[in-house]
Amino acid sequence: MMRADEFSFGQGIAVFMCLWVMVSASTACTWFIGKGKPGWVDGGSTEYPSTQYLTGVGQADTRSNAEDQAYAAVARIFKAKVAAQAKDWESYWVVENHGVSNAERRLTIDNVTKVSTEKLLENVRIADVWYDADSRSYYALGVMNRSQTETAVMEKVSALDRAIEADVVESRHTTDKLTKVRALRRAGKNLVLREVYNTDLRVIRLSGHGAPSVYQVNELSDELKQFLATNLVLAVQVSGDHTEPVERALTEGLIREGLQVTTNPEGDETGSSELIVRGTVRLFPIEVRDPNFKYVRWCSDFEVVEPGTRRVVGATAQGGREGHLTEREATAKALRVMQQELSTDVAKTIAAHIFGEVALPETATMPAGCPREDSRVSR
């Protein structure tokens, strides 16, 4: 017969072993299954309330992709609001030229929102990640602190306000016409970007209120258009081959870019225009070892000249070659391509130089588009 103390000791060991197995099994199950489904997966979070945070949830088959999706979800909150306001800003890039043509020169919404979105995403962090074993999906929670982000955005808005004010003041005090155009252009672009940040601010603030600007996009747009129409007229002069269709293509391209243009084929530099865009174009056959096609090369050299001082303020050169079954067909194709290039790329480059967005090289440092010995550009 077992003594009482022996029974008690054996019973104790059995109870301990039973408890150990139960705890181990529970711990193993918890480790394998993971924590329970967080409330934020379905859109609610007590830890990150909407009064203090903007949140976005991402779902994907990998953790890194889920986190990327969470960042994107937060960004979409702002992009949707910006897209709704975009039409109000496009007036700055729409130019009317006496009813002849209506065209747009706009800073695309994708470009301006990219700048603000990248800045905003600096304030987003991944607060939590959960793995759903049933669907084998990862969920990530991205959070943005409203108060901290508001401070960062207001710093950017204030910096833009200072830049806009400086450019507007410069544009209204300078006597140099190019300086005025460039200052107004910078002010307008910064004002559009400022309005994007201000739209973001209305999303961040619970009140939905932004920070009003002293200037309006449409007001600066009208001021710039009026000045271009009455004070910065360009004359276009083209010499060389097929001058009429080439001159027409370049003129139409410059008008689409928001510039006032008149043709001056006789080369009269009396000062009736503020700038002269003059150049030469050529088309000529070239020898290429191709038994099936004939090739024609096209080339162009253009200068932007101040008629009063005859100073060259910028130059651009373009060229290319086209092939076809006959020389005549190759010439026709080269002419079409040249017209398209002048109407788009060359016109945009010249306009960007006038607006101060790029700096064209001077003629002396620019590689010629046409062979120098045959160039007909007046120097």
C-alpha cells in the first residue's frame, strides 16, 4: 500500500506536468496563429483616432508591398482633393490669342502633386502590421499625425508666399520686359504649387480651412496674358528651303505656347517687335548605303535676337533624316517631320527661354544644326 506522503508527491508531479503541457500548448498555439485581427483593418482605430491622425490601410501578399500600399492609401486622400480643385488652377496655363487659337500650357497636376505628396509622405509612418493566416495576406497601417504635418505644410506655404511676393513686386517695378515676364511666370507657378499645399492643409485640418493667399491664380494669369499680348511681340523670319510652311509651323507653335507672334519676312528690324526669332532651314539628299531607300536630311538653326541691340539672347539647332522609296517622297516626309519638330520642340524651347524656365546657349557655343558652310542664318 502507498503511503499518504508518497501519494501526495506523485499527485503533485502529475498536476505540474499537466499544467506545463497546457501552458506550452497554449503558448505554441498563440505563437503560431498570431495576434487577433486589429480593429484598424476594417477602418477603425482607438489608438490612432481620426481627430489626431490620418490613416491608410494597405493589403498585399508581402509585408513590404502592404506597407507601400498603406503609404499610397494616405496619399490618395490628398490626391482626390487636389484633383477636385485642379480646374481652378488651369486658367493660368490657358492662353487666348485674339480668337485665333486656344491652347494650354499647364503645369500638369501630376507634376505639382508629386512635389507636395513626397513632402507629405515624410510625415507618414507604419504604425502596425498584421498577418492574416487564413487569406495569407499582410495588412499595414500607415498613420500621419495631423498636428505635426500641419506645421510642416505651413512652413512650405509661408516660404512660397515670400517667393511669390518677391516676384510680383519685381514684375511691377522692373522696366525690362523679359524680367517682368519671367517674374510673373515664376510667381504664377509658385502660386499654383502653393494652392496645392493649401488644399492639402484643408485635408489635414479638422476645420477644413486653409490659409488664404494675397494673390489669385486667375489674376496673375490675366496680368501675364495682357502683358504678352501688348508688350512682348515676336517676329518670325525664316530663310532657306520651304520657308512658308516652316514659318507657319513655328509661328503656330509659338502661339500655342502663349506668345504673341507676327511674321516679318522682309527682315525689317525697325523695333516694332520686341524679339525676333530668325533662322534658316534646309533639306538635302544624303548618301546612305541602303539599296531600298533614299534619304533626305533636314536641319534648322534659329536665334532669338533683340532688334534694338541686335544682341543674340539664345539659339537652338535641330536636325534629322528621313528615308523613303524615292527622293521626292523622302523630301516630303522630312518636311513634315521638320514642321512637327519646329511646331513643338523648337517652339517650346524658345518659349521656355523667354519665360526663364531654361537657358538657351549663345550662338558661339551652340553646335549648328546645318553645315556651317551652307548656313544662311544672318549673324
